[in-house]
Amino acid sequence: MADIYLNQIASPREKRLRRPNTRKQQIVFFLIDVFRPVFYVLAFLLPLIWRVFFSWWLGALMDHHFDKLYVAELKQALPFLFDLLGGKVAKCPRPEPQGSQIDRICIATENLIFDFSRWHRENYSVRVSPSFSPRNSYDLVDALRVADPTDQSIARPNVDEWPLFGRLLEPRFHLLETAFNQEHFTATESKLAELRIGRTPG
């Protein structure tokens, strides 16, 4: 009430001095009001335009480009898997995690499928499955421990680098291939289950 009373008794000159310079603000608000419908239309149309005209081919093109870079990285880190063992890019047997940002490539040799994945260039992981049962996959380090039980030094790399996985895999590849063939796979699965139980706390 006091503010209203003071405003009423103030002279026009005092009112002008107290009044903030709002011309720029008025222009800004005017422009916002004028262009607000345009913003709403663009906000609706741009995602639609992307889906209809670009996402179906540009997204696939970008994915293909990044996959090529990823494969080149793996070829440099694990050349034996491609040059000596004939590894080729294959469709991943396990479904892609929903809503994830995971780099993932599957490489298939004659009898094995390797699933290389990482999240934001960390948390590197390799899973392996037999080609006759591709969805039945296991952590590579666990599989190598079972395939080569005489070597107690097999440990998960403490640095996220593909070459470290390559050094574990290369000298034991044929042991792994034997452990994952149809003749021995049932026994291998049992040993992997025992290994997992033994690692579970309690």
C-alpha cells in the first residue's frame, strides 16, 4: 500500500527517474511472442524431417563408418585373429542392450564367435561362444581359465586395452577352440558354472 501511495504522490519527473528502461526488454518479448509459434512448429517438424529424410540412411551410414573404425582398431590390436584365423565381422548373436551407448562388434572364426564391447571407451569386455550355439556366450577370461587350467596366471586385464586381451587369447586360442567344440562343450559349461559359483561371495 505504501508503494502505491508513494507512486500516486510522486511527480511525473520522479516517476520517469524510477521507471526502468524497458524498451529493449519490450522488443525482446515482442520478438519472442511473434516467433514463438515458429519455434513450436520447428520443434515439431525437425525431428519428423530427420526421421523421414535422414535417419534411415544417414544413421546407418554413420554406424557403418564407426563400425569400420572399430574393426580397424581390433585388426591392429589382434592381427592374428584376422590374418591367421580368418576372423570376419558377423552379426552379434546376443541382442543389443536397449538405450546403451556401447561400441560392439562380433568377430567370427571358423568355430568361435567373439563379442567385443565397451562403454564410452572403458569397461572393455570380450565374450566368446561356439558357432554351433552362438547365444551361449561366456566371459573370455573365464573361458580361457577353463580351457587352460594349468596356467594359474590368467587374470583379467587391469587396463582397458584390446592388445591385452589379444595377448591372453593368442597362445590359448586352440585350447579354447577345443574346449568349445561340440564334443567338449558340455563339460566346459559345467566347469564355467563351477568357476562362477566359486567366485560368488558366500
